[in-house]
Amino acid sequence: VLIFLILFISVIECALPGPHHSTKFWTGDVSENIAQAKNDEYCPIRDFNRWVNALFLPDWVGLYLEEKFGTDGGYYATTYLRDFLTGSAIYWIMASIWHFGIYVVWVKDYFLNEKRPLPSNTIILDQMLMAQSAVILYAALPVLDSFLMENKLTMIYFYVDEIGGWGPYFGFLFVYMVLVEIGIYWMHRTLHTNKTLYKYIHSLHHKYNSAITLTPWSSIAFHPIDGILQASPYVVCLFFIPCHYYTHVFLLFFTACWATNIHDSLWGDTEPLMGSKYHLLHHTHYHYNYGQFFIFCDSYWGTLRMPEKSLLNPNRNKKVLDSMTNDTDNTVDKNE
């Protein structure tokens, strides 16, 4: 409630007369902006971030933090606060929409008619608390991301003209997405195969290991280091693959929406996408289906496993479930 109240007040304040916030990144001459950026005379990414900060936070917040920590320190502190608020809002909004849809509107179709048990309020509350706690540190990743981009330490670009048009844009985006998917696959797999990482980091998320405990609220209910590690390929790939700034930011936040989708314990044939039925099996059997958006990495490296619909109701068809061998040693990859 506090998060939504702050966002509401901030948006109302932005609608009132106040200091002018530059929109040169949008309204300025693109060629001139590109030339100035190359000469380190202008940074459209920082200009954009300052505008977004002013959209979500009252002006006095940024002014106070800059007075407290200096121009750069205050700017990054404001950006972190914005990311924390918007990241939290995305989590609560998306999970609430999914919750209302599957547990209220279509509860008969998905649960009651199928005699599926609903998750308990205790489980959902536990996931809410863990997820909100994780965002405190998780929100720092986009700030580091901004620092690297603004200081020209990556191959990010702000204007499509910088890369030569829409053809190169889509070409590099395809390569970027493929490499990010591969990076996340191996990072996720390592979080299982490395006993230390699994025990102290990733196992926290895997305590939700059945269709009864896996809910949209568990999407980012993890150790914050877990979330940062799995999202890190989005940043690392920028060091050697060009990517459009707006597209990159969209992908970072879209992953939160996608995580809500794949944790809803519903059944759907979404191939080649790594839908929720695949991720449900990952939570019940640990050593399969590590991919994020697609199944091609698991298919190529031999970790793809087709789920059985009996996973949706662990209280029924136990013989089928037992035949799938739910391995108890969660840190040993049976495919290695």
C-alpha cells in the first residue's frame, strides 16, 4: 500500500507545474544528440533516467539525495529508489492479476473441477515476504547496469541510427537474445550443480516444490543473489553484443512478468516457449528444464523433460509421479 501511495502521489505531482525536466533524448535532434554523445558532451541514457526518476519520485527526493551524496551519488541513489518502487509495483501488480484470474475468475476450471487443492494463505504470505525482501537488493542490478552503460563500458546504443537502421537492430537483437538465453541456462544449471550455490542460494526458491506450493507470488521469491546471478547475462552480453537501450530495459522488466507466468502451475502447450508446465517439472524434479524463455538449450544439452499432467495434482496419480523419479539429491545433475 505504501509503495502504491508513493507512486500515486509522485505521478500527481508530475502533473502539476514544477521544474522542467529535459526531454532532449526524445525531442532533440537525433544526429546532434549522437554527435554530442560521441564527444562526451551529452548522455541520453542519463537524461532519460532523470526524466523517469522525476516521473515516479517527487523532485525533493532527488534534490535531497544529490545534496547528501553528491550529483552522481544522488542520481544513482534516486535511480535505485525508483527501480525498487517500480520493481515492487510490477511484482505486486502482475501477481495480483494472475491471482485474481486463476484463483477467483477461473478457479472452477483450473482447480475445483479438477479437484486440485489451492495454495494456502500461509504459503502465499511467505512468498510475498520473501519476494519483497529480495527486491531490496535485486533493484541494485539495473543501477549497476546504468553505471556501465553511461560510462561507455558496454555496447549499448540509444538511437537506432547509431547501429545503422532496423536491419542491424533486429540482427543484433536476435544474437543478443540467443546468447542471453544460453547464459541464463548455464547460470541456472550451475546454481543446481554447484553444491555451495544450491545450498546457500538457490535452494531457498526450491522449497516451493509442488503444484500446491508454486504460485504466481513465488516468481521472485528467492535469495536476492539468486535473482542477480540469473539476470546477469542480460548485462554481461552487453560487453560484446550491441543492444538498443529501450529494448534492454524492457527485457529486464519483462523477465519479472514472465516469471509470474511460469510459476502459476497451469498447463499449456507453449512450445517452443518454456511455459509453466515445464517450469513446474523443474521445481518438482530439479535437474531438468533450466531455460528461461525457450526450450532449445535444454533440448540441445539433454536436460529437456516433458512433464506429465499428473504434476498438477500431487495428491492423485502417485504411481505416475513416482515413476518420474523425483531425485532427492538436488545438487547433482544427472545429465553430467
